[in-house]
Amino acid sequence: MLKFYFKESFKRGMVQLVRRPMYFLMMVIVPILGCWAIMDMMKAGAVRDVPVGVVDLDDSDMSRKLVRVLDAMEQVSVKRHFKDFKQAKLAVQNGEILGFYFIPEDMQQSILSGKEPTVSYYVNYSYFAPASMQYKGFKTISLLTKAGVVQTVLRTVGLPNQAIMATMQPYATHEHMPANPWLNYNYYLSSSFVPCFFALMILMVTAFTLGSELKSGLCRQWLAVAGDNMVLAITAKLIPHTVLFTAVGWFVQWMMYRVYGLPLNCNPWHMLLAMPLLVMANQGFAVLMYCFTPNFRFGSTLCTLMGMLSFSFCAFSMPEESLYPWVAAIGYMVPIKYYFLLSVDQAINGIDLYYSRVYYAALVGFIILPLIFSWRIKHQCMNPIYVP
Amino acid sequence: MKQWLLEVYRVWWREFRLVLRDEGVVIFFFVLCAVYPALYSIIYNTETERNMPIVVVDYCRTQASRELARRLDATPEVRIISYAANMQEARELMYRKKCYSIVYIPRDFSQCVARGQQGHVSMYCDMSVMFRYKSMLMAMTNVTQEMGGELQKKRLAPFTYGGIGLIQNRQIPIGNTAMGMASAVLLFILPLVIQQSMLLGIGMLHGGSIERRRRNRGYDPMEEPAGICATLIGKMMCHQVVYVVPVVYVLHFTPMIFDFPQNANLLHSVALAVPFIIAVSFMGQTLQAFINERESVFLMLAYTSVIFVFLLGVSWPRFAMSRFWYVIGDCVPSTWMSNGYVLMQSSGATLNQISHYFYMLWLQCGVFFLLAYGVERFVSRPRYRHWQKKAAADPNALQRYDIIKNGVG
């Protein structure tokens, strides 16, 4: 008997899916295009050639050389030379340059006479990624120039090269950045934003499909076809979605890891398996939202809200430990957080599956949880009320 | 002409009443604008990373290595939570997410320094969030340079008789002087919130109208009969009036409440917002053609925010995008508005200095008006006529169509 009801409900779900071209658009075209857009925009990987300016009041051969080397650096590109500070400031204001390097008057003379002149670099931190690149470039050039002077002095007193190096930089740091030694921005940002975008689409489509049943008043029929079994009705209706979304999700993963070369340092199966879990967990989350508010508008509002805010709550760009604790806690209420954590463990760091066990379990939990509360939706289905 | 103005006025008045009557639209137009900026600001209000947990593996165990660790711990960026016996133990802590970075000081660290060679320190960093790497690097660079500088002075003293021309350097952050995350990101997001709330609201109004048409044989009883231009312009003027309060609140008071950079003149930012609102209104009236019922706005329009955020150039700068994405970004009003607004607010530019953005927004007004006109003339209105014809033949045709679409029958 259960088999018969399941077959009928499944058939009904399939027919609904096929009859509306919007589903195809929102489940296949938009997720793929959106994920592609995010990755393709950042495919250059690192910000290079940030447009900057130079204010050179010294105009000596030393300052000219400094500017030439600065321009040759990959981080920045000198767009303009300014006569004075004010002009540079105006250029920053109209967005022509994002920062500038300021060389004071008589710099060379001061150095040669043993004084300590100060060069300054003005970096516009309203543009975050370019700002850190500028900082890196400006800082390096300043230290290089300083080192050049020291080297000349030490060589004249006859110190060997090794000792000169050790004097100029007594402590050296070796940076080890496992998984992303190139500091590739795309690898870092797309690893979290692309799945989160996909999760948003799942949430919204699921909310929409459940909501339309309630709105059109066809929910009674939906329930009747499944033999008044709410769990069966939801499952059978959503299974076609699950299959389609999982296929799209695998395609997105293929784009991520093979086309755009995001780090995948684990057995690919670990991530492939996580995809259907992510799909079902998000569907489960959407159903859960309807259990709380069985109303089309509130249900979709909640799902959209949580989907959009998870980009911030889940600490993809601002690290978790520096958020307010309650904000970080909300992050743990959405499934994408667990997918993110497990992808960090598996795809990026490639550590043992053992450390990610909790995250996989949490995703499974999101699938089971709404089934317990499904009586709330059932109640609403029996007495559908549409409030616009 | 007088007739036409009267038509515009009537459309304006009707749209105004529709907006205020519809709870969903009020939520989009007002509540969203009030809550979202505040919510985002609160999330990012901590601005920077403070005291990221790290672990030190000190094989050297000398005064120099302890001094290094002590100074690291004293930086605002990081905090040492533990000293691990070996790398194995430290790595275990990192895998369990107790710490996000490991500093490894090798056995010969202080020996090398004392011998007049370079002392080497290794740092391993979790790369899942770039911010962590940045804080760790910042702390490490500052500490090693500080200690190095002290040593350098001592070593150079005999050669230089007190004075050697060493260039000092300093960074002066401008625009966002706090160098905080919220101050950088939120200023970009604020205009986008206005745009998205408007698109959603306009879409929902249109969805409501379509639903009324389906129930009423293709006619919308709430619609004011008017020419296409009068309809578009009347609605646009209504949106302009409705958005006076949200624009001032979002663009002026939100930065004030959360202490973001506020160097813009209120008049100038409002002046920039005028063409922005017009452009977005026409954009909404173009996109509304895709909306067939009230609730599908969530599905059809909400996700665009994510794409638009990227197009703004907030996480990845616009000059580094490929030509293709750059041009796509040019087509969205929020790109011009946000970038212009950020220049005004953080760098203190006047409207005159960013006139390019202002003119581009006016250009967009024109383009989106033509698009909206085309959609209304060649898509929407023929469709309504088609429906009316269909309903005249069979009064239940439209509603039946609705049911069939939901997969039943």
C-alpha cells in the first residue's frame, strides 16, 4: 500500500516539476550560471597591478630608482606622478588611484648625511583586497631601499655578504600556507561562496514548491495522494528535486575542482558524497522553516533570509572567532556551515575523515529533523489558509 | 498634455495606495531597508580579527625564542593558547580547530642569531579564511622586524658612529582609517540593499497585479488606465517619494549609527541617489515581466543580490575583472551608485569629483526606461489582451491554467 501511495505522490511531484519551466531555470540554469559567474570573475586568482600614484618631492636619482622599481612590482602599477600631495589626494577622491607613495623633499640628501627621513604610503582601505596588495608592495619597496643603503655602508667597511644579510634581516620568517601557497583569492573565496550560493538556490526552490501547494489550496490533494501520510508526501515530492539538484551540484563541483582548479586534497568521494547530503540537508532545512511558519510568504522569507545571511553568519570572510558569539552561533543553525567546515577539512586541508565525522552527521541530522515536526505542515494542509 | 499629467498623477496616487496597503510590499520597501543594513553592520561590527588562537612549538627554548613568543602573544592580532611539545601535537590541535596557526622555532634559532647568521622561524597557517593568514602574517612581521631592528642597531653601532641614513617608513590608512571589515564592506552594501529591496517590492506589486488579472478575466481592477509612458513614470515617481526616508536612513544614518566613515555631504549623496532610484525603478519595471505571482519574487530576484555584490567589486576589485564582467557590472545601477557613494563617504569626494558616476546613472535611467517601455508595450500588454480574449471565450480558462501548472489534472 505504501508503495502505491509513494508511486502516486512521486508521479505528482514529477508532473509539477516538468510543467513549470521556471523550475528548470532555477534548478539548473541559474545555479550553474551563478556559480560560474563567481568563479570566473575571480579567475585571475590574485589582485595585481593596483592603480597607484607617486608623489616624488625629492626628484633625485635615488627616488627615481625607487619609483621605477615600485612600478616594476607585480602588486602595484604606477598610474600617475603627482607634483604635490593635494593632487594625489584629489586623484584618490575621484577613484583614479587607490593609494599613493609619498617621498619627502631631500630624501637622498638626508640619507647621505646620516639623518632618518620617513617615506609614507597612503593606502585606501575602503577597497580591502587591493589595499593589502598595496601595503605589501609599498612595504617591500621601502624595506628594499633601506636595505640598499645599509648594504652599501656595510660593504664599505668590509663585511662579508652573509653577515650583511644577517644584519639587514636578523630574523627571517618562513611562511607555509598548506593548500593555497599562491594566496589565490579564488581558491579561498569560491570554496565557500559557491556552495553557499548553491545552497541558497536549494532553499528558495524548496520553499517555493512547498509554498505553492499551500497557496493554491491543492495541499489537501497532495496529502490525499500520499494516503494522508505527511512524511511520505514530502519525501516523494522532493525526491525528484534531490536528484536534479545533486546532479547539478556534482556539475558545480566538477567546475570548481577541475575547471577552476580549486584545491581538492582528499579522496574526491568525500566531497561527492557530501553533495547529496548538502542538497537534502538544505531541503530539510526549508521544510523545517515551513514547520515553524506554515505560510507561503513567511516560509519563503525565512528561507531567503537565512540563505542570504548565511554568507555572513557562517564566517566565510570574517573568521568565526572574531564574530560576536551569538552571531557565530547562528551560523551553526544552517546546513551550509557544516558543509563549509567539512570542505575545509577535506578539500582544502585534506585531513583524516575522522575529524569531519561530526559535520557529516550534522548534515544527516538536518535531513531527519523536519520529519519529526512534519505534523505541523500536515495540520496546515488540512486547513489551508492563504494570507497574501 | 494636461491630460497626460493627470494620468501620471492618477497612476502615482494609485501606486502609492497599493504600496501602503500591501503588507508584503511594505516589508520590502521599509522593513527590509531598516533591518538589513543594521543586521549586516552588527554582524561585521567587530571589524577586525583580535586574538586569533595559535600554538607555539619551541625547540630552541632560549631567551631569544621565549622573547619572540612573548611578543607574539602581546600583539593584538594573535594569542598563544598553548605550547606544544612537537609538531605532531600542534597539528592535532589545528585539526581539531583549537588553533589556526602554528609557529615553529627550530633548535638552532638563537644559536644562528648569536653567530651572526639569520635566525629562521616557520609559520604554518590555516588557509580556509584569508583573514587569519593576514592577521598571523601581520603579527609575525611586526614582531620579527621589531626584534630585528633592535639587534640591527646594536650591530651597526660600531660602524656608523651613531648615525646611518636609514629610511623609516610608515603606512597611513586613508578612507577607512580603522582598517575594519565593516567600514569597508558595508558602505558598498548599503546602496545595494536599497536596490534589491526596491526590485523585490516592485516585483511583488506586479505579481499581485497578475494574480488579480487571473482571477478577474484578465483585468486588474486596481489598475489605473493610462498610457505606457504615464504608467511607467507615474510608478517611478511613486517609488521616488516612497524611498526618500529609506535613502536618508540607509545612506546617512546607518553609517552614523555604526561609526563607518562619514565624509559625504548629505545633499551630495541624496543627489546621487536620485538618478539611482529612477534607474532602479525602471529596472524593476523591466524585470517584473518575469514575475507571475507574488511569492515568486523570492525565487526570481533574491539570488541576484549575490551576483550584484560581486559585480560591485567589493570582494574582488573591478579593475581586476575581465572585460566581460566589467561591462556586465557597468549595466547594474548599484555598481555606479555604490562606488560613487564609497568615494564620497570614505574619501570625502564631492559630487563634482565623481560626476562620471552621476552621468552614468542618468544614462542608465534612459536605457532602463526604454527597456521597461519595450517590455510593457510588447510583452505585458499583449499578454493581458490575450488573456482577456481567452477569458471572454471561457471564464474559467485562466484559473484552470493555474491549476494545470501546479501539476494536477
